[in-house]
Amino acid sequence: MQNELTTALADVRDAFARYPRRAVLDGCPHCRGSVLVDEHDLYSLTISLGNTVGSRADVKALLPVLLERLLGSDDLEPAIVLGKLPRQEWRTWPRVEQEAVDAYLDAVWRALLADPPPRLGSFTDPATFLDAAREAGERVERFLDQSGPGNVCSIGIGTWR
């Protein structure tokens, strides 16, 4: 599973490499002004990113680091990060970008099911992942269908069906 996650993250980085990361993002001139991008406080940035801070290109530029951080720490909220996607109309993005995000979501789901206990960074359990995937605009059944009926019951999310 680790290889699949590593590959998925590399594909996300490659797909979004053409969007330069800026050290300072434009914020709403009425309420925020410019905002310094600080990787040590990405949580605060994710709340306003794509809304009152930054543009769609900034969301795309920061997406690789946000998705990687979701796996490596518990300091981000998965539903907030993945909730940025529909607001940025990610299903209209170039195919390579959509496929990279899809592959990431699939790899995370499979890793959560494969390695007990089911925790992976900020994804504290499969239900947390499914909540975040729903915020991304994805149908929960997409993932439940991959897990099979035995896994759905054994991970305690049978009520999702």
C-alpha cells in the first residue's frame, strides 16, 4: 500500500507542477490583505484558501503539499482540504489533474482498509475519509464498492449504504 500512496502523491505533484507556489497570496482587500504562506500553519490557510485568499491556481499549487500533509500528520482537517475541490470545480480541470486526485483518493481508501488499525495521518478512520470524500463531491458508493460487503461491515460503516 505504501508504494501506491507514494506513486499517487508523485502523480499529484507532477500533475500540478506547472502551478507555481507563491510565498504570499492575495487576500480579500476588505478583510485580509496579503497572506503569507506558512507551511507550519497550513490549517489556518486551508480555511480561507480559494475563498478570501488566493486563486484557483493557488489552490492547485498548494494541493500537493496539502494532500501529502493529510497523510503525514494530523494537523489538517480532511473535509476542509477536500472540500476545496468542488468549490474550485475540479471536475472541469484537465484530465491529468482529475486523474491524479482520483488516484490519490483511491490509494488512501485502499490503504485505510489494508492496514489495521485504519488510521492514516489526518484520516483517523474510514468514516473520516468518506466524510471528506463526500465534501470533495464524490459519491461514497464509489469507495464502498471497492471494499466489498465484508469490509464495509468490518470497518463499522455499514450505515453508509
